[in-house]
Amino acid sequence: MRYLPIDKELFIRNRQKLVKQLKPKSMAIFNSNDIMPTSADGTMPFRQATDIFYLSGIDQEESVLVVFPDHPEEKYREILFLRETSELIAIWEGHKYTKEEALQTSGIKSVYWLSEFEQVFNSLMAEADQVYLNSNEHLRNSSVVQTREMRFTRWCMEHYPLHRYERSAPIMHHLRAIKEESEIQLLQTACDITEKGFRRVLQFVKPRVMEYEVEAEYIHEFLRNRSGGFGYTPIIASGANANVLHYIENNQECKDGDLLLMDVGASYANYNADMTRTIPVNGRFTSRQREVYQSVLHVHKEAVKLLRPGNSIPEYHKQVGELMTEQLIKLGLISREDVQKQNPEKPAYKKYFMHGTSHHLGLDVHDYGRIYRKFEPGMVFTVEPGIYIPAEGIGIRLENNIVIRENENFDLMRNIPIEADEIEDIMNS
């Protein structure tokens, strides 16, 4: 791993929080992700399943975490199963965790090789009344690939059909929505690396550079600062491309007079930044571009204020929609008559701002958290309003990452330029 070691106390605390949510005489099991194949003997880069990382810090394939707090023997209350390394594996694939390193990373004393799993697991099941199995219950999940977690669930239920099974996902969604301070510091690091990339790009962008060249500037700065790379596929969208919400081709020329929308974020220690900035390719906004930009920035600043304890995502998005409506009227894009006649299910502002304003952020870019849960201190959200006007070739989105606090929210991207004048000044310095 490129990132610096994380204090194991974070993972110890996370497991303690999990234990408090389990029913008596319960066991919970969490699996790593697979290394996914491409073709021939190729594979995709490994990215750990976020639940097992959240609970253990183990960042390696073929790993299993078992938590069984009520087991009579202390050594069976927390167990890690890891792939046994060898001299051959070390030569061909590189270093893998030793048992001592796994203890230092996770704080878990009982570490077994994966070859011992079925024998040990069978003895554990004899003492368990309930078994918590994990699954991806994220609302945006659309994967058709059978994960290691899914295969284990099928295997477990086939071999132990008479046990009572429970869902881990609701617990994990509840716990992970509120970040520990050490997690917020890891997110801050990801945001700080993202800032370095953005400042580099402000000095680089000019007419006739290619979108993929801008992408290359970001990844160069990210990797040289211990990032694992992009937290998600970057959007580098110039001109009309900015009106395609998930444009990822990044293969067009940035032209004089156009805007460049960049939705990028660095990953650090599996925690992700999520930033969007929109800049003028030639270093100067036109009067109309600046007018729309200021409207987006106004909504952004007001939306941050609405991320308060006690609010909720449905109510929050409604409030932001009202802010955006006023700005679109001001810009001459919709009229008050349009608003009076609008379908409440499809308000007039949606023609120019068709996506949500915020989502949870953390180990997953679209992190865990229930829609109807009230906002609480320690939650981390993006704030990303946008206005998209295809007829004018204008697409502007601005996005920062915000920690909800009891009194005043904390902006993890407070140091990243966002004011139009500052962006122009840096681009022309």
C-alpha cells in the first residue's frame, strides 16, 4: 500500500461499535473483494471491500473477518483468516501479510491461514444462534457480478441451513454514516491531494490541450502524493461535454472560449475525495459564463448551510431546489409562470439541474447512509449543485466535501480555489 500506516485503534473502535449492534450469541462474517479478471491472464487492480476494511484495516484479497463476541473462548471472539504466503508468492506477486503484521494492522490477535477456515468455522457455528451475513444493499448497486461475499452466503446457507440468518448491511449503513475523527483526517488527506492536482491543472490548462492531458496532470500529482489514484473514473468535460453528466471519454480538445468541467477526486487509504470545479479554458470567464457560475456558487454556499443536524436528504433536496429555482429565474432560463404550472413530481428547475445535490462520502464515493435518517454530526456529504444549458454550450458544477458539525460545518475543501476571480488569477499568474 502507498498510504502511511493507520492507527489500529480506529478498527478496534469500529468493531466495538459493530458488537453493540449484534444480537446475543451471534457471529458476523465479512469477506474481502475478489481480484477481478479481464481476459487471458489479465486482472484489474485490487480494491478492498469497504466493510472488511472498515472493521479490520486489512487491505488484501482472500481475507475473511469473523466477529463472535459471545464465544466462550476469547481467542474465537475476533478472528482473521488470511491467504498463506510463501516464497513463490512473494517472488511472483509480492509481499503478503504475516500474522504479526495483520495483528499490528487490525488489533486482532487470532490470525489463521485461510486453509484452516472450514474446520475452525464449523466449530464456531456450533456455538452460534444467529449468523450475520453481508450483502451490498446500496440503493445504487446494479452489479451483476457474483462477489466473494455472495458466494460465501450461498455456501454458508447450503452447509448450515438450520441456523438463523441476519443482515449485516443495515448495521453497516448505520455505523459508517458517522465518521470517526481519524476517518475525517484520512478524508482530509484525500482532499488535500486533490487540491494539489487542481492547482497543477490551473497552471496547465489552455486552449488546444486535450482532455486526457488534463487527466494525466491529475494522476501524476495524485500518485506522487501517496494516493491510490482516482477515487472514481474522472470526468474531464470541455464545452458541450459538460452537459453529459457521466462523460468519461476525456478525448476531446479544450477549445478557446469553452468551459472545462472536472469531476475528480483522489483516493487515500481507500477514503475518497469528490471534487468538481469548472474553469474557463482560456483563463477568463465570459460575462454569461460568470453569471451562471455565480448562480451555481450561490446555491452551493447556501446548500452547505442547510446541511444541519436534524435535516434529512428528501427535505434538504427540496430546499436546494427552491434555491436553484430562484437562480434560474434570475438567469432567464425559467419563469415564475413555469414554476406555477410545474408538476410537483418534476419541478421546472429539473430541466437545468437534474441530479441530486449531495450524497454520503467516505470509503465509498457514494458512501453508506439511509435516505430518511436525520443528519447528525460526523456525517460527511458532498455538495454539488450544477446548471446545464446545452443550447448555450454551458455546463457548470461546483462540489466540495462537507463534515456536519454540531454548530458550524467543516469544509474539507476549504483551501481549494472556487471563487471565479481566484481561478482567473491563478490561471493567468
